[in-house]
Amino acid sequence: MGSRTLRRLRSSSWRFGVSLVMRTPLIGVLAGIVTTVTIVVIGFAPAPVYANSQAESVDESEPTESDRQAGQQSMETAKHSVPTSPPPPIGVRFGESLEGTRFRVAYSYERIAHQGLRDSDRNVSASDVLAQVGPPDYERTPRSLTTDVHTLELAYAPHPRVTLILELPFLRKRLDTTAETGVESHATTHGIGDVGFALIVPFIRKKHEQSQIHLGLDVPTGSVKRRSHGTQRAFDSQLGNGTVDLEWGLTYRGQFRRWSWGGQLQGHHPVGMNDLDYREGSRFEASAWGGIGLYRSLRASLRMDLQKQNNIRIHGTDNIDLLDDPSDNAKARGGLRLSISPGLTMEVPHTKHQRLAIEFGLPFYQKLDGPQLKRDWSVKAGWQWGF
């Protein structure tokens, strides 16, 4: 591909992105950003290098043993030497392959707080839900949900273009409810969540740009059968979803001097029905972010995230008319959420390949299939060490 063709590709990609953003609503804006980024990545792909048609003089003398050892050492060094760019925000899932290291150990803590109820794009009170004339005729309703997630991540790169990841989550959930009699109660659940595996494969690695795809698999190690006083607990109080989940993602990152940017598209799809004859809905996410270097190894970022969650599917009759709690309603699980997330990332001074990061998530628009709990805020912090 010649330089003139490359320039045409780049120009057309920008015109396409601009027209897409101008003609679509907010959801289309985010999709247009990621689409434009993907096309730009393809347009900036390096052209193939062809051998010189003129023969060059070659030293045909037999290499010595020292020459062989030096050549092997240089090849091994080049094998694991890849251009690095600023890391994505910690909230980006599987957003970074191993670069220059073979192993990585990471720990993260995340708290997700839900407070209050929402039906479609409006807030509703607990009294409104309890006063609703059925069916369903609710006898109690959730007030808040707090989820704490501790995650241990192990990553290994058997090849410079392949990164394997294992995620082991430990969850603690507290669900507070209010009955129509005014009695308040709570249920706490804790234990191992669904263990995740992922494969990350970069397909563009340049000085200022990187792109990658990831494929993930979650296995149902988290319980979906937690009970309280002989009764099955609500969906929100379970530790997993009971099915094998498939995940895919496309991530792009770029930088210029102090500035960095990126985008990600991903999907999460449960497969089959679990032992209780239901399946969680698919989830789709699109995010875009920008960052700037503040001081030495300290960087700030701002990320916008769109999440679309589908409702739970139940095999057979769901008996929605018999429900007494909206937390048990499979048709009140989906919705659309837009969030903005500022964050900080710091390379730990006087250490090698160690990093600290934090990000706050603040939803500013939620349209939910309710009534269901709305997200209030979230925070995620973590540490990682590559070696």
C-alpha cells in the first residue's frame, strides 16, 4: 500500500467519522467514535517492506560461536521489546496486554453502590412501588445494594503477541429491603464469584498506536442457589449467574507526547440455561477515554462509558404475576446506562513495572426496565506488578 493510498484512507476515515457523529444521537456518537478509531487504525497500518531489487554484498564467512551467542541474545531481547504506550484506565476490561514482561500479578478492589429505585428514566420511591396495583402486587422492595469485589489477576505471555489471563473474584453483597409493613431488613452474601479466563492478541503495535482483541470465558463457580430462611434469594444476592459466559472485545490506544486516548467495544454473552432454568441477558459496552501526563509518572484520565444490559430469560413460565419483590422480576433487570469516570494512574517510584490506579464512576443517565435499583456511584482501585 503506497503513501498516497494511505493518505486517502486516513482522510476518508475521518470524513466518515465526522458525518456519523453529526447525524446520530448520543448512542451513535459513541459508536461513531469507536468506529472512526478502528478505521484510522487500519489506515495507519504499516505498509509492507519489500526487499531491494539490487543485490547487496553479503559476508559469506562462517560465523563464530561468539557471533551466534550475540545473535541469539539480540533476537531474544527484540522478541520481548515492544513499543509501550500509557495504560488505559483501570476500569477498562482486559485493556492491556503484557508489554516487555512475561508475567503480571494484579489485585483490584471495586465497590459498586446502588441506591434508590428507577423506572424507565424517572426516579420512583419505595412507597410508590409498594402502593402499585398489581399484578404484580409487591409486598417488599429493595432500597440499596452494595457490592464489594476483590479480584486477583494472573497474566502470562507465552509469546510476545499472546497474553493469557486468569481472574479470581471474591464478592460480598449487601441487599437492603423494605416491606409494606415498614419493616426493614438486609441480606449479606459473600464468596467466590465466576472465575474468568481471557486471551489477548495485539494486532497493531507501533510507536504511538496499539490495538488488540480479547476473547474471554467465565466459568460458573459463583453460586446461584443462596437461600435465606428456606427461600431462594433475589438475583442481586447471588454470586454468579450459573452459566458459561463468552466475552469479546476490541481495544485501541494511542498517544502523542503527554496526551493519550483510546476506545473499547465489548460484549458479554451467557450461554445456555443454568440449573434454575434461567439465563442472564447479554451485555454490551462501548467506552472512550482521554488522558494526560501530569507529573513524571502520574497520569489523569477521563472516560465515558455506555452499557446496555438485556433482561433475564426464563425457561418456561416466569409467573411474574405471583412476584412479591421487584428484585425477583426477570423483566426488571435490563436497561441503558451512561457514566463518566475520572481516574489517576501512577507508576510506583523506585520500583520496576509496578503501578497504582484508581477510577471513580458517576452515572449521569439511566433508563432502566424497572422498577429496579439504580447505580449511584462506583470506585475501583488496584495495584499491579509485571516481571
